[in-house]
Amino acid sequence: MFADYAIHDWNERNLRTIFGMAAAGLGGLELNSGIAGLSSLKKEFGAARHMMGRIAATYSKPAFNLPYTAIHGVKVAVSEQTVWSAPYCNLVNFKRDTDRNDPKVLLAAPLSGHYATLLRGTVEALLPSHDVYVTDWVNARDVQPKAGKFGLDDYVSYIKDMLRHMGAGAHVIAVCQPTVPVLAAVSQMAADDEAFQPLSMTLMGGPIDTGAAPTEVTKLAETRPLQWFKDNALSVVPGGYAAAGMTVYPGYKQLTGFMMMNAERHVQSHWDMFSHLRQGDQESAGKIAAFYDEYLAVMDIPADFYIETVEQVFQKRSLAKGEMIIGNQKVSPSAIRNTALLTVEGEKDDISAPGQTEAAHTLCNNISSSRKFHHLQRGCGHYGIFEGRRWRDEICPRVTGFIRQAGVDNGLKYSEIPGNTRLLPSNFSQFLEPN
């Protein structure tokens, strides 16, 4: 276990060199074919060169690349500003060049292998009518050992500190894995009667109660002892990185797991990319490449956080059973009274199946029924909840309406919803039925 990261790193560097040389060789053949007027052969060599180059590439943290948004049909500049920072996370505000008064939203990104840029589409759709803040997690191998370990308690503490930093009137959205620590954070803030409890909480496709709807992911966690995950998932960061000597769940192991879950689909996607390149269809190939540029960029996760999540969320179901302890304080969702709740699930979600997130409504039994809502998106898988057409056209407008209604219920007045955002009915209850 302890040497496998170093071995992988060494192998990857060597393979990158080999495939880079192969790509260069194919580039020469591509050039010669063009000179000889063999256009079809040139495309073959060009497609092969491109695929070899992708194998040789290093997929580092992508950029959000959202320099503008459109409000009332007008292009508005957006800049990323780090407004709060800790060793394992930065809070990034997507500052819009406008004086609009829109809801402040903390978007909690998963700490589960991919960078926060996986939520690029989520941020993009929210920007016209929200003041967006995102948890931008740091690759664990880039964190100095002096920062100490990072566990589930720390994630909850970070969320509370960020909400305090954002101040009164904030809202929070959690996508997938962070639904659990976000619900825990809001529960503890409510129990302590803190001033900066969020006005609303939107939980999307997350494992609030994995027992409500088993999936292959939950079955794996339930059928293996915790020691199995420690022995097979964890590795020690090798030399050459800031966190050398620290134990992590490496990104490359996570990526292997992601790929194996849908191996046939990924093989077919790469074959399709190659075929498009051979046919000269750069646009179709580019769309596939853009997806994998993001998908193949993975980060290491702190070992303590990973193991505690497996144990507390999947094996013991501590939150669902009322047994979760964070920072020596019991987590009691029933303490929440002043934060409105919306849960969102995808009908075809095979990671956090329908029922897992909706379970939050049972736990938050002291929120008024008129302020609790649930939306099941038909025909939607896990990623479709926060990315793509269904997110933009069906889910985001509901989230927008829910957040604004929660603000209005607390006496806040917001700027008019931009005309380029799908209009919402004046009576929110007609749009999203209470749970």
C-alpha cells in the first residue's frame, strides 16, 4: 500500500514519455502524408496522433473559464475572488460587475475526486440571478503536512465558517457527497442558535440515508470491512509533492473506480472520438475531448475524510440513525426550524438513488411543511442533476424560485429575475409542491 503511489507515479512519467514520442512520430507521418497528397491517410495518422497525445497528457486542475454572464441580455464581466481560505479549501466568489441584489449562495462542491470545476455548468446557470460562492477544494497532495489531518469534522467546520463569513441572508446548495456534512453543519448552527444560519438549504443527489435506496456504491461499502478500504484505497504521497509522507486516497485510484463502473461506455466514447477525428469532424471530437479533460482531472482526498465518510455515511448511516457526532456535538437535524429545505433527486441516479436525499425531510421534522419541498427529475441520472439541459431548463429554475421565496419569507427584497432566466410563476407552490 505504502509504495504503490510512488510506483504509479514513476510508471506514469515513463509512459507519458513513451506515448509522447509515439505522438511525435505519428505527427511526422501525418505531415508526410499531407505533403504526398494522401489526405485520407493524413486523417488516419492525425487521429492516431491526437489519441496518443491525450494518453501522454497530464490532466491538471481545469479552469472554471466563466469570464462573463448575461443579465437582461447584457454581457456582464465575472471575476473569481478568493474571499476565505484554509489549508484544504478556498472559498471563491464569482464576482459579477453589477450592483444587483441577488441571493448569496454557498455552493458546496464534492470532495470526492474531481475538482470543483465539475460544477462549472451549475455555476454558469446560477450566475445571472445569484451571488455565487464555491468551495474550491485543494488537492491533498499539495497541502503541507504542518496543516494537519482533515476529516469529516473539519469539512463541517469549514462549512460553518464559510456561512459565518458570508453573513446574514445566505443560502446553501450541496451537490452529492457534501449533502451530509452540509446538513450536519446547518443542524449544529441551528442547535447553537447561531445568527448566520442559512435561509435555505438545497440538497441534491446525496447520501443522506443510503439505506433508503441501495446502489452498487452502497453495496460495496456495506459488504467490505473498514480495514479493506484502508488497505486497498489509501496510499502514501511520494516525494516531489508538498504532502510527501501523508496518507491520501489518490486521484488515480478514484479515477480507476470511476472508469470501471462504466468501462464499456468510456471505451465506446474514446472510439467515437477517434472515429470523428478520422472523418475530420473536429467539433464532435472536441465535445468528447472537453468532457474527458474534466473527467480525467482528479485530485487526492485526505485519508481521514475518506475513511470517516465510508464509515459514518455508508456503513453506520450515522446521520440517518441520529447517531452522528461532529466535534463532540451530536448532530440533530430536528433542531432546524428557520432554514427552508429543498431536496432534488434524479429518477435514474445510480450513485445516490431516489430516496436517499429525500430522507432529509424525515430528519428535519421541525421545519414547517410549507417550507419543505422535494423534486424528482424524470429521466435524469446523477450528473444530469447539476449539469446539462435538465439542470438548466428544469432543475435550476426550481432552485432559483425556492431560494428567492425563502428570502422573501424572511423579509428580503431581491433584484428582478433576469429575462434570460426562465420565468417562474408568482405562486411558488404551483411550481414545486411541498413534500
